[in-house]
Amino acid sequence: MIIWIVESDSGVKLLYKSFLKTDADEDIVSGFLTAFNQFSIVEFNQSIDSIEMGGLRWIYIVEAKYNLLFVAAGTKEMKTETLKTRLSVIKNAFIKEFDPVWKKKGKNWDGNINIFLPFLKLIEDYYNQWEEVETLTLTADFFDILGIFQNIFIMLRNIIEKKMYSKSKNEILDHIDKIYQAYQNQDRCKEEPELKSISFSKEAWFDIIDINLIKCDKEIVIDSLKHLLSQVVNILREIKGDNLCLKYFREEKVYSYIFNSMELLKDLSLDMYLLELFLLL
């Protein structure tokens, strides 16, 4: 996230703070941001609200009463509303802090801008709080994802244990063991240590609860779990056929679990993956 607080007529930068690596000249960019906003007002009779530019998402908030322009830039992964809310918090805090200064200076921002520098500490405090909350939220989502995969793996184990004779059961477990060994030998398992925490044995089945949610690469872990789950379902289809598999999934209440969890699955972007997998599409 990058933040500018600029005098909107002159383009003079009052404050700048970047939490992203950038080589841009903050003063030149301040002037450009002001000019860009003024162009929008002249040509379109309104200020810029948000725009994507230079690989970043930009949010503008004009505070006409105080002749200020607040601008925040964030990566495209950050939602527009999140960026706008954070910038609004900074804007409101800045105005509350420096309204007396504005009035004392005759309702302008001319003079020594160093008086605004202590406000950078408050911006840093806000940012650290947001990062902490975001980390907790992402961790909670990831925990939910692991729980869903663990539950579905347990259902598949119950199908193998309860629905099949020894011959089919052993054949399926042998195939799963082979695909798991192949998975363990992949380069990414060597590069991402936490993937070793996805364990499997014929006796103990799959276990993923030991994955460190903080240390691992979330996307790699989810992709690996999808790969393994898809492989297990494909093995069941090859050995028992689609019709029997559909019957097993229904009897073990796999479909009920998916539909009852649909709202959560949508939030976690797992809904279409699981529907296509278990409807054998």
C-alpha cells in the first residue's frame, strides 16, 4: 500500500508513505496525481474515484473543504472497497489531527510541511493493525479449507472401508499409495517443506492437520490437496465405475456435505471444483 496526502490545487506533497517497493519519485508522482485528478474534473466534471494503472489499483478521495487530495495505491489483489476504507480512515484521522493547523494558517497548507511528519507513525500503526487482521483472516480461511479437505478424505476412506471387499480395497489403496509416492517425489515437495505434512499410509489414510498455516505457501498447499483428492476420486472411478461411485458418494452423504457447506465453499472458491469432481463431470 502507498499513501499520498497532497494539496489538491498546487500538487504539493504534505505526506507520503510506501509499504511497497517502488522506484518512483514521490514528488513527481504527487504532481502527476494532482494533474490527473484536475484533468478528470475539467473533462468529465467529476473527480477520479478509482483506476488501475501501472500494475496497481489506485483510489482517490477529494476533501474539497480542506483543499486536499488523498490517494492510495495497492496491488490488484487488494479489493477496491478495502483500499477505499483504509484510505478513508487515514483521511479522517489526518483532518481531525490537523484541522486546527489548517485554521491557524488561514485555511491553507503553506509553510513548513515537517509538522505533518509525526502523522506517519499513526499511518504505520494503522497499517500494522490491518496486516495483523488480514493475516488472521487468511489463516482462518485456510484452516476452513484444510478442514473441508480432511472431512472429504475421511468420507472417501469410509467408502473404501465399508463398501468394498478386500480385493477392491487393496487394489485402490495400492494405487493411492503409488500416486502419493509420486507426489512426494515432485520438485515442489522438496521446495515447500510443509507439503511433507500431507501424510498418507494405507493404515492411517490421509492426514493434513499438521500443516503449519503460517509457514506454508497457501496456494501451493491447496493445489496439492486438489491434485491428491482428484487422483483418489479418479482411482475410485477406474476401479469401481461411475455408477457405483455416484451411489457410494450419495450413501456416504458427500453430496449433502457439499450442499450444506455451499456458502462457505463459495467464499473459499472451492464450490465448482468439488461439484465437478463429485458429480463426475
